[in-house]
Amino acid sequence: MNNGPHNIGRDRERDNEVAQGRQQRRAVLLEELARFEERARPIRHGLRAIPERKQEMFSTGICATMECVFCREPGAHYSDSCPDFTDGDQRYQIVKDRKRCPLCMEHCERRGYCAYIDKKCFYCTRARNTIFEQHRPRDNGHHTALCTIPERMKEARVELNRIEQEIQTCKWILQDL
């Protein structure tokens, strides 16, 4: 084996190229990691700011005669918690088909006024200054049970999980470099 100065120089050159390649790969991974973190940050903030919609068959403290607007189950759960009809658009269509008010989900025209006229949707209110604000329905107001933001939150959770997997992958690769 010839370890002359010529071979040592080539070995050093190769080592430098490998080290330089590693540094470049590290720089690219750090940029990717920063991009993923930047995408994840507003999603995390929005998900912390807005509680999940409860979906339960039985709500505590509900009046035995109160009927769910969507599934019509009496005394079981609040309409916002209905586990049978979870999609905001589908819920809105049910209210519309039954000729109910989108604010109070009752037949308020019989009373001559809507008791919920000044009430704001819980989810839309909490969505202010978050990534979910852009998903607030452009309507004249709606009952909390009709809001579509909870569906956007589910989609965002899936996206956040994907991003967090990418973040973890970048971190593992960086550890090995």
C-alpha cells in the first residue's frame, strides 16, 4: 500500500469534500426544519386557542325534554355535541330544511324576534387572530352548533401531525450527520 504524499493529499481532499457535503446537507435540513416549524407554529396556536367540539351521546345537565335539533333525540345531548351529525354544512342544511333560524335554531319568527340576534358563535369568536380566522363562515351569524371551524380544526390536526413527522425526521437525520 502506497501512503505517499500524493495519496495523503487525495485522502484529505476526499475528507474535505465529504465534510463539505455533510455541512451542505446539514444547512439544507436546518432550512427545511425551520420551514416546517414556521408552518406548524400558527396551527399549534390555533388549536390551543379553540377547544374541540364535544361529540357525545349523553351530555350532563341537559333537560329531559330538550331535543337535539339534528337527530331529534330528546334529553340526550346538546345539539352542538350531536355525534350523529358532525359536519357543519350538513347541520346547516338540516336547519334550513326545517325552516329554523340559523342563529337560535328555533322557529323564532313565531315569537317575532330572535333571542340570539346579538349572540356570537363560540368557535368564530375564539378563532380571531388565529389561522382559523380565514375559515370563519361569511354569513350574517350562525349558532355555534352550525360552525364549520371544528371541521377545519380536524383537518389542521392531520396536517400538523404530518408536519411534526417531517420535523422529527429532520431532527433524526441531523443527529446522524
